[in-house]
Amino acid sequence: MSAEAIDGAALAQFESEARARKVGDASRGAGFALIGLAVLLAVWWVGGKIIADNPATANFAGFAPAPTFEKLWEMLRSGFAWRMTWPSLMRIGAGLAWAIAIGVPMGIVIGRFRAAREASSVPFQFLRMISPLAWMPIAVLAFPSWDRAIIFLIGVAAVWPILFSTAHGFRRIDPAWFKVGRNLGARPWHMLFTIIMPAIAQDALAGIRLAVGVAWIVLVPAEFLGVTSGLGYSINDARDALEYDRLAATVVIIGVIGFSLDWICERAIRKASWAREE
């Protein structure tokens, strides 16, 4: 047998083993995920049964899994779940868009210029430590509509992880890359799109992933403001109407959407990573 044939057989065997490992790891991960979900549902079911069996808390029995999923199916079938989810997605999308539009350029500037980094460190850290919801009275006064006030609160919550992650990513760029670019005649515009953006993509996306989590948490209490749509409003309305099954079903929807958004960001980070998995 020739050396080329031996090398080809060895490569095919290696690729087969790699695929088998990937399938095995995926199956193992899915198995543990199902176990975790089963434990969570069991704890939820036990808690719901304790609430239902206690006369003092029997009115809150709608929090149990059975009435929750029954109500969830009804909300999905009627389209109510989509009608209350769409406004929230629009608000968080707009807030994140503003946070990215401000955070990424500012992060590049802070990462590039030491003077800007040192001058902004204390003010930015001070502002970052203020709860986004603390800006609520100012947002209500500053913006003509409730929607814009909510988008502002989401943007304030989301901008800091993006800004600091982008700055950190820029500082990790090898300075030799810029020297090579200048020697090859690259202009600043070329530097931005061929060196800086690809180099900071993973860090910027990691910041966006953190920002999505923070923004999604801020969204619900922010929608307690004067709007009459969205997931936060739906929770408030269900509480006032004592419809605890609808309240719990809305919480499930919030969790599923939040998990999905985080998964999308995680996949984007993997795509942007230069370190490929075996």
C-alpha cells in the first residue's frame, strides 16, 4: 500500500473519530440538559402542590405547572402570546441598536487612545454603577412617549458591557498588525474593516451577549411604565386581574425568549472565534 493511501486512510479515520466525539458530546450535553429540566419541573410541581394544598395559599394554585402550561397553550393558540411579545422585542431591539451604535465606536476610541481611556475611566465607572431603573423619572420627563423612555432605559443598561468589552478587545490587538497594514498602504478605513473589526469581533459580541442579558432583565420592570403592551405590562395586568396562570405562563415565555437570545449570541461568538474546535 502506498504512503498516500495510508495517509488518506489515517485522515479518514481521524475525521470519523472527530465526528463521533462531536456526536457523543452533543448527546451527553442534551442528556444533562434534559435531566436539569426534569429536576426544575419536579421542584416546580412540588412547590405548586404545596401551594395548592395549603388553604392559605390555595388562591395561588395557578402558579403550578399544569395550569401554567394549559394557559400557555391557549395563549399561543390564540396569538395573544405573540401580540404581547412583539412590542417587547421591538423595544429591546431598538435599545440594543442604540447601545451598539454608541458602545462599539466609544470602545474603539477608549481602547485606541490612552488619554481617552484615563479621562473616561472614573466617569464611566460611576455611571455604570447607577441602576438603569434609577433613570426612570428622568426618562419619563425627557422623552415624549413611554416607548422612547423604555428604549432609553434599555440602552443605558446595555451600553456598558458593549463599550468595555470592545475596549478590552482593541487593547488585545497586536500592534504589529497596524505596522503591517501601514506598510502595505492601508488607509484608516481599511484598518477599521480589515484589522480592527475582525480582531475585536469576538470581544464585542461577548459584550453584546452580556448586554442582551442585562437589557432583558431591565425590560420587564421598565414596561411597568405607562405602556399597554409588552411582556412587562402583561405580567402587571395578570397580577392585577389575579390570573396567576397567565402570569406564570408569561414568565415561561420570558425565560424561553431570553434563553433563545442568549443562544443566538453564543453561536455568533463561536462563529467569530479564531480558535476552531477540533
